[in-house]
Amino acid sequence: MRMPLAPLFSPPYFAVIFTSLRTEGDADYGAMAERMEELAREQSGYLGIDSARSEAGITVSYWRDLESVRSWKQQWEHRDAQRQGREKWYEAYTVRVCRVEHEYDFAK
Amino acid sequence: MRMPLAPLFSPPYFAVIFTSLRTEGDADYGAMAERMEELAREQSGYLGIDSARSEAGITVSYWRDLESVRSWKQQWEHRDAQRQGREKWYEAYTVRVCRVEHEYDFAK
């Protein structure tokens, strides 16, 4: 079964676009990524997530408001993952916090 | 050589988050996707693009202002690709137009 796309959530809400280039090797990256998705889902204000990886990785998480974006960034287990990410998992990453203003979708 | 991540562009600017689930088979999808990236780069207000595909595909394109986002959506060759996308390439997709408010990055 493949993951469905995150549905639309009615703007305004917030999207955090995380793009990354991985280092070589796994170094428990897979387990951490899975745990972070699970943990994100438990946070106040969490709406959904979309994720894909080929040459680059892109994860977009969706949040009700900026306060929930900030709380997630500061969550202690997530902070530890961020620190380990800079040490061993990522060559480079970017984070963009965005206000979703307009959205539409299509399904067959 | 792998594509680098799109760099930061100094907010405010706009991100268009396109997530998709593909149909089975290629049906010239690869050629179209490559052509659309090339065409996007030629548009006024274009800043950059990040793209990844595994189960889902995520393409984020970055634009100077909402006018350039709208012009790109209306560009004739892009409109034709959108129509063909609904007919044959995509099971489902979502489009979110967002204002980037805050950004940071990391590189080793």
C-alpha cells in the first residue's frame, strides 16, 4: 500500500518545506525518519505530511499555525534528531516556513 | 553529478508545492517533466526548483511574486502539460501556493 497524499486543509495554515542531501550510508537514518514522522503526528497543530526522496529529499509538513511550527522545532527529541542530522545524516539542508495562501487538487 | 538544492532567496517570495501520485507506465512523462523544468527556468520571476520522487512526487518551485506564479500557471505549453497530466500521467495531485516567510539552511 502506498501512502496517500496529504489532503488539502483550508488556508491559511503553514507548510514547512525541508529539503536535504544525505550523507553516504544509513547510520540509523531510516529509523530516525520514521520516528520523527510518528512524533510529528502527536504534536499540537499538526495537520499532515508529504515526503519523497530521490537525489534530494523533500519533506513538507503542514501545521495549523506558527506557534505549532515553533513548538515542533523545539520539541526535545526532535532537537536531538536535528543535532544528529547535522553531525551525521545530512550533507546539506534547507528549511522554509511558509504560509499556504491558495490550494487545489485533482484526483481521478 | 547530482542536482544541488535550490539556495535560499530572501523572503518574502513564493513557493508552489506540487505533490503527485503517478499512473502506471511512463507515457512520455520523463520527457515532459524535463521540458517543464527547462521551460520554468525561462519564465519571468522564476527563482529555482527542488524535486524528488519515491512513492509520491514532490516538486517545489520558487517565484519572486504571485504574478509570476499566475503567469507560469497560464503559460500555454505548461497548460497543455497540465491537461495531459490529468488525462494520463497523474492519479492525483495537490497544488499549494505559499508565501515563504522564514528560511535557514545548513551545509557541511
